[in-house]
Amino acid sequence: MNLEHALRALEGLGLTMLVVPKAHAPLLEQAAAHAAKVSGQAAREDHTHMEEGDSQYF
């Protein structure tokens, strides 16, 4: 598989590839983990503000 095929496959899955210097990878991984944590907390806070008896389906 060449790079062009790989990029098309990623695009078809709604993904992208980010190429960065190896030294920067840990910083970006930490930032991604933090963003996921903050996003999860926000989603939980939104869920706790629902009225009693309301249900939410995913």
C-alpha cells in the first residue's frame, strides 16, 4: 500500500494523519489526552443537567 492509498483509506474513515517530529509526539499525546478528558467532563456535566425522567440515547 502506498501513502496515497493509506491517506484515502484514512479519509474514508473520517480520519487524518498528523506527522510531527518524534520529539514533539509526547507533548501532542498529552494535549490529546487532556482534550479528551475535558470533553468527557463536559459531556457528563451536560448529562447531569437533564430533567428527572428525561432519557438520552446514544
